[in-house]
Amino acid sequence: MSERPILVTGATGKLGRLVVERLLARGQPVRVFTRRPETARALFGETLQIAAGDFGDRAALDTAVRGVGRLLLLSPISTRLVTDQVAVADAAVAANVARIVKISGSDWTIEPPGNSISGEAHAAVERHLNGLPTEAVSLRPNAWMQVSLANTIRNAITNSQVVAANLDAGIGYIDARDIADVAVHQLLADRIRGRTLNLTGPDVVSFRQVAALLTAALKRPVAALEKPPRTVPKEGDFEHRAVAQFVRLIAAGRAATTTDVVPTLLGRSPRTVADFILEQVTAETAVPEYQP
Ligand SMILES: NC(=O)c1ccc[n+]([C@@H]2O[C@H](COP(=O)([O-])OP(=O)(O)OC[C@H]3O[C@@H](n4cnc5c(N)ncnc54)[C@H](OP(=O)(O)O)[C@@H]3O)[C@@H](O)[C@H]2O)c1
């Protein structure tokens, strides 16, 4: 591909930073769009380009997309998700950006429609992308280990408990590092592999199995407890309502899926929950070395 920079939005966040680090490690020219240029500079060093601005500032977006070859489109769950992502995509099309790789919602939040305000927002952006002249692929990752599972592991270390609305509901958790690897693959590949790609880890793991894996990793019993999910608030903060819906959909078994997209694209197996739990437990329970 050409040496036009790749623009990454959401670059300072949990997933975006993994994508930027990988692109820089491959020697790709990268530009990030951020409200916090100093944070981006501290995270990524001197070699990358920084475009400062807010998604709501079209002039800043127009400056950010100028000369860009490909775009990684990522923004947080919020009432602004559709407006923000459509604005970035439209600015990119106006600047002749050649490809958009979007981080979308989990497939089970989007299909079937009507179950998730977050999934509906991502679906609206996907429809918009499908109507643009620019080629676009939407990555639909299942629940990320680094978000949902990391909290479960921390709670187990502190309270020796795993609490879930349905202990036998499984999740095809995916490691965010595998999502980043696929995003980089689709940013750099000669062609995209479809309009939507449903990304999962290698297997479906229930909360009861997570408790068993934590028992083995911590070498002490971790109890598995069921607790009914809280009701989804009708009003209030968008993200909290979205997360309450995720909990209910997961309890109903909707996230219990796996696909072969990651191994097909990357030529290797995705990272496992068992390995992630061991890694996290080792990191979280490490005794700091004595410094005289
Ligand atoms: N967690 C999961 O299991 C999961 C599963 C499927 C899909 N997803 C999707 O992943 C996305 C969230 O990714 P993440 O957790 O990596 O995000 P995150 O850590 O919350 O980071 C948010 C990023 O967005 C940027 N940002 C926020 N508001 C902005 C604004 N007004 N203008 C410009 N930049 C702005 C922030 O940059 P600055 O602060 O530097 O400006 C930051 O880099 C969501 O779309 C979610 O639906 C998550």
C-alpha cells in the first residue's frame, strides 16, 4: 500500500492503542485523532502524527483526514456514537480515504435488531458505511477479555467469588490483542474480507468454567454464585443502559458463539481464556520486588 498515513480514532483508548502500537512496530506512518495530544505523545513517542480535535468539530476532522490512506474508525459507546462516526466517515470520503475499518458492536448486540441500544447505534453506522463509495469493513468483536473478564478476575482475587446472572451462560470471549491484530490485517491487506466480520475467541466459556479456571490459577477455591441481573433503566446514562442490556443478553446465552474468522485471517489460533486468566492472575498477584 501507499505511504499515506493511517488515521486512527479512539487511539488513546483500550483497543486503539493496541492498533497504533502494532502499526508503528511495522513501520507504518500513523496519525491519531485525539482531544489529548500530550497523552498521545507520551503513549506513542515522537514518530507519529497527531491531529488534535473533538469528533464534533468538522474542521478539525477535515484537517485530520487530509492525505490519509486508510482509517480505523473507533469511538466509545455513547448517545453521540452515530453522529460522531458518521462525521468521521463523511470527512474521510470527502478526502478520498481509500478504506475504512470500523470497530463495531458484538454481533449479538446487532442481530437480531431491537435488543441493544449500543448494537442499534453500531448498526446505523454500518448501514451508513455500506452506502458510501469508499470500501469499508466492520469488525464485530465478541466480549473482550480485557474488559468483561478482567473485572471478573479482579473480583475473584479480592472476594474469591465469580458472580453472574446465569453461571452456565457461555461467552466466546476474544482477547483485545487479537482484535487489534485483525484490525491491522484489514488496514494493511490488499483487500477486505467482507462487509462485516464476526470476531470471537477459540471457545465458549461459561462463568462456572471461569470460576474453575480461577480456582486452578489462584490455588484456592473460587465460588460461583448466581445473582439475578438488575433491571435495565429506562432513562439515564446511555452506557449504563447499554451495559445492563449486555448482561441480560449474555445471561440468555446470546454471546455463546465462536467463528473461525481470526484463525482464517491470521493463520493462527486466537488467544484462550485459560491463558488470559493465568496471565492476569500472575500480573495482579505478583509481589513487588523489595527495593532497599
Ligand atoms: N468492550 C467490549 O467488550 C466491546 C465489544 C464489542 C465492541 N466494543 C466497542 O469498542 C468501542 C470502545 O473501544 P475502547 O473500549 O477501546 O474505547 P475507550 O477505551 O473508551 O476509548 C475511547 C477513545 O475515544 C476517544 N474519544 C472519546 N470521545 C471523543 C471525542 N469526543 N472526540 C475525539 N475522540 C474521542 C478517546 O480519545 P481522547 O480521550 O484521547 O480524545 C479514546 O481514545 C465501542 O464502540 C464499543 O461498542 C467493545
